[in-house]
Amino acid sequence: MDLNGPEQQVAPVAGGARRGGSGVPGGRRKQRVSMADVAKLAGVSSQTVSRVSNGHTGVIGSTREQVLAAMRELGYRPNSAARALRYGRFNTIGVILFSLSSTGSSRTVEAIATHAAAEGYAITLIPIDVATQDNVLGAFTRMGELAVDAVIVIMEIHLLDTATVQLPPGVHVVVVDSDAGDRYGVVDTDQADGARGAVRHLLELGHRTVWHVSGPGSSYAAQRRAQAWRTVLEAAGRPVPVPLDGDWSAESGYTAGLRLAEEPDCTAVFAANDQMALGLLRAFHERGRSVPADISVVGFDDTPDAAFFIPPLTTVHQDFAEVGRRCVEGVLRQIRTGDDSRPGTDLVPARLVVRDSTAPPRTT
Amino acid sequence: MDLNGPEQQVAPVAGGARRGGSGVPGGRRKQRVSMADVAKLAGVSSQTVSRVSNGHTGVIGSTREQVLAAMRELGYRPNSAARALRYGRFNTIGVILFSLSSTGSSRTVEAIATHAAAEGYAITLIPIDVATQDNVLGAFTRMGELAVDAVIVIMEIHLLDTATVQLPPGVHVVVVDSDAGDRYGVVDTDQADGARGAVRHLLELGHRTVWHVSGPGSSYAAQRRAQAWRTVLEAAGRPVPVPLDGDWSAESGYTAGLRLAEEPDCTAVFAANDQMALGLLRAFHERGRSVPADISVVGFDDTPDAAFFIPPLTTVHQDFAEVGRRCVEGVLRQIRTGDDSRPGTDLVPARLVVRDSTAPPRTT
DNA sequence: AGGGGCGATGTTCACGTGAACATGCCGCGT
DNA sequence: ACGCGGCATGTTCACGTGAACATCGCCCCT
């Protein structure tokens, strides 16, 4: 029964059972194997196939084996569209983000994808190339049309305000890099605490004050890091230098570094991310300002490369994987309990990693 | 007609038309708006709604307006699962990859997502955390169960061999970072040409030979870069040093650098990626070997940071965005023409970017 | 031995959409 | 004036799945 080359025979038969077929006998393989095809081959009803497919109890061993054999033979795959239609759920989480290239977001997305997969959810990605209100709106509209049960948004929240109305009700939202804890669930690194640790470290080394190269003002993470930097300095009664505006790029850090190299009393800089810190290091190197002997530098993120900068960079480590994990946890809790009501903010601790780019100020 | 708060009134009515509702009057918003709901409100048949929704001709202006108004009022979104079921297509491309964190893959994915979105396709991501045959197989199995029309695979092909049988027929495949041009469509940076350019550049500067810090042997990209390096040296009749094995990480580059710093006649190194080049730079710096005066270093990738290394790194630029674009183009061509038969390899040119980490050897 | 119950399997139907076909109306030509 | 054609819209049905209900047979208990 199963020795006489059934595969070549059965497939065309099942395929021929459909109407279309385009009349080509040996041409295209065959469109798709459905439960009915499997049921016919196994000599059972399609409902029994369904039960086997879903691991329901109540199917006797021999029947189950027959069905499984038929599935293997035909290469049956459940049709997720039909399933989604039947269940009203898609087992898919949408992720809306700006650049995947930016530090952290790719690692966060990776963690989201990994944990979602472990829970049987797939990830659908929608990137926004240019951060305009229209594009954000469009992304949400598209997401609303897509088969998603929840959406994770990785971006500055203020572009979000009018956008979520585009999502169908019942689609849950969790946001990263924002402070909209009153409207959505928020997961984020504890930016403020990380930044405080960085600045305090420099003050404890004996620096009189700490300069700051900030991220772009449009970023909440950048705002919070700058805010924490200012707060620590003020609390310690230190002068607060004018922060230099960066845009996360190494180039902006380099530009800032050239300026800071001219400030004779600048002995410590807190850069809002590692890339800008890299730019600082190069600028100071070019200007003959030794790090850490003349100037200490602290970054933020702890990219894998930071340990191999010249000198190895003292920086604030972000646990992006944990952020991603908690995002998934958050939306899944909402999906499963239907509870949309407790947004709140979930902060993932950051920790300072001390390497060789910080030292006490030169004792003149 | 549209001034007296229709939204609050209509939605519950449409919702009440369903069976479940869980009896909670003011509780959950409502499940989902279907064509039937819109049709009822607009006073037309659901088919007319369908025609409007799909932009078909043959609907008179006034009717169309009524339907559109009803859609807006109810917040109607087409159900993509039902659509997918009806059409047999999903307008979704699956992407299977290893680490998103690795240089390039995140930028490739981003380009894939952007171009797919422009074509009306969504991206479903499945990451593989540990590169075992089982995990790869599992990823393909899951992809087969998901609603995808095509799959783009970003990984070393040799784990792939037995895996694609898990995909339903009719699902098209394009592969990145591989040489399986005879079985699948392949898109990749022209690794060999890029590496040749790097090595020739160093030879043209007058270096007697070039050392190599390779990527992991499991990577085809690494293999091709190493192969091209060897070929150029042999063609020029130069001695071929034993390559040092790296694993893409800055740390492995650092380790290799400490060894190379002890080689008195090593004046030029080609690192298989920028991160390892960073490790080299730090090792040479620590050992007092000046770059480029004592040793020239070339990397590969041209990460955004490479221009801000100390010194700015000469490296081979990869156009990941173009790779992503061509991947999408490739699978869409397959989907649209149904033509699976012309795999072939599509190579994206790489180009050398000369910065300050290379110079003629010191004239002793 | 007969009936009741339970376990295995089959049948029916709805999920939301859109193609194919059906209907019905209006205008134009003879 | 009558009929026919074309266009706007309605009706039916299938896509693949799985819950709910129906059926059938077997075993156990009295």
C-alpha cells in the first residue's frame, strides 16, 4: 500500500480534484495540500485530520498514524490564513520601528523575534524610513490591515499621538523608547539611572564637573539621559556646562570633540551613546588630548566594539535582549488576559561598565 | 445625520449583530468590523463594499461615497486572513536569519523590509539563535506553516541543504551569503572582488605581501574573502602568510593583532571585517606599532563607525541596501512570473574606500 | 441480555472575502 | 412603443479550518 510509489500518483490525483489545474499534467507541482486531501488519502474525515493536526485527544492510535502518514506523504501544512480566519487571531506581533541600523533597535528586535517565536508568535516588521507624521500614520494603517494581534512600537512617542487611532480595537500596543506610560505599556532601559551612574562615576573620580554630548532632542532616550546628567550635577552643586548637541552619529561626536578639545577646563565628558564617544576619542586623539589622562570619556550602550576602542570605553551597558523579552511578555499578557488597562512603565536596569577611558583628573 | 454621535451608536449595533459579545454592554469595544457591518450601515450588499474596498470600477459615485463614509464611521479594515484565504496568497515574505546584530544583516533586513513594504508586502522574521541543523530545519518548518509567499534566507548555505524540503511547493527562495546559485537565487555582495581590491591596494602601495585575519570558516563570505586574498598574492608571486583565524569579533581581531605585532616583517593586514580591524588597531596601538606608518590595515564592510576609528579605516564598502533591494526584487519576480527555474547569482559590487589606515611601507 | 454511557469518528456550518453569475433598471435604436 | 444592451448592484458559493453537534459501535453494569 505504501510501497508502490504513491507520492507521484497521489499528488496529481489530489491536485486534479481541484477545478483549475490549468490543464497542464506534469507542469506545475500543485497548489496546496488541504485537510480534505489528507483526509481522502487517509480514508477519514477532514475533522479527524484537524484533530490530529491540533494534537487533540480522542483519536485512536492507528487512525492517528494513518493520518500522520498521509500528511507526510502529501507534505501537508496547515493553512495559517484559514486558521487565523477561524480563530480571529493571527499569532503574529507587528513591530514598527525607525532605523534597524541604530544601535540597540536591531538587538531589541532580535530578542523580540526570538521570544515571540518561543511563544508561537511570528513577527511582522514595518520600518519607517523617514520620521514624518504621515509615514507613522501610514505604518499604523498598514499594520491595522495586516494580520497582527498586537503591535510593539520602537520610536519616539510624540509622533505617535494621533497614530494609534488607526489601529483596530483589540490590537494591543507596547512602546519602547518613550514615556507614554499613561496610554500604553512602556518598556525601556532605565535611561536616567544609567546616565546618573555615568555622571556620578566621573564626579567620584574627582572631576569638578562633567560635559555632555547629547543625542538628538527628538529622542526621549536622549532627553532623559541629558536630564539625568543635569540633575546629578545640580544636586552636587557643580556648574552645568552647555551640552553639545549630537545626533547619535560618530561624526557628530567627532565635531563635538573638536570643540571640547579647545576647552581647557574640560576633563570629563559623558556622551549619550558609544558612537559619539568614538568620535570624541578620535577628536581628542587628533588634538593631542590624552584619554583618560587629560580627559575622561563615558559612553552609553556598551556596544560589542566599545571594549576595543582606543582606549577601551567606560560605558553604560543596556540589556536590549531583556527589553525585547519584556516587550513580548507585555503584549502577550495583554493578548491573553485581554487586559488593556494597566499600561505602566517597565524599566530594565542599566549598569556602568568601567574600562580604561576614565581616570581621576590630572593633578596640576 | 452625521452630527449626532453616530459612532457610539452604530458600533454597538454592528457588534450586537454577532453572537458572542460576552454580554458586557459597555465593556470591550467590539471585535472586528466586517464587510457585512459596513454593508448594513451603507444600505448596500457586501459585494459592493468589496468592490469599493478593492477600487473596482462599476460602482457609481454616490454609492461609493456612502460606502466610504460607512467604512470611516465603523473604522473598517479588510481582514487580511480572509483575503489571504480567498486569494491563496499572503503578500508576505519570510526572512530567516542568524543574528540580526551582525554587521550588515540588520541593514539588509531593513532594506528588505522597506522595499517589500513599497511593493505591498510585509516581512515576517524568524531568527535562529543557535546555528544547528535542527534549528534551521525548525525555522523552515515554521516558515512553511506561516503565511508567506516566499522566503529570503540570510545565512551560510551548507546548513540549508536538507532544510528547504520543509517548505511547501510554490514558496520561492532567495539566499544571501551563499554560493548555492545552482539551486536557489543568490544575491550577495561581490566578496571576491572587494577582497581583491583591498589586497591589490596594499600591494600597489609597495607592501611585499599582505597578512590576513579571516572570518569564521563556516561563513561563505569569509571563505571567499580569504580565497580572493590568496589568489591575488599568488598571482603576484608574493609569499602567502598563514592566515589568522578570527570569528568576526573585535576581540578575535585584537588577539590576532597581538600576534601580528610580533611579526617584524608584517607591514600590511587585510582583516575580513571592520570589527576585527578595530581589534587590530587597538592591539597595534598597545604594542606601539603605528598605523599606518608601521603597519597598514584594511577592513571590510565600511560600517558607519569605520571612518572614526583611530586612524580612520581604509575598508571595502558593502552596499547592504542594494543587496536587500535585489533580494526583494528576486522573490517578487519569482512570485509574479511563477518562474523558479533561473536561480543564478546576483552580485552587488563592493568598492574600496581609502582612508588613513593604509600607507606605503616605511622605507628602511 | 439489554440498556445506558462513553469514546471515536463523521457532518454541518461559520469565519470574511471576492469571483462568477443573476437580477433589474435605464436609455437608446428602430 | 417595444426590445435589447449595458451597467449598477445583489446573490451564491468556495477558499481551509475547527467548534458544535450528530452518529455509531462497543463495553460495562445491572
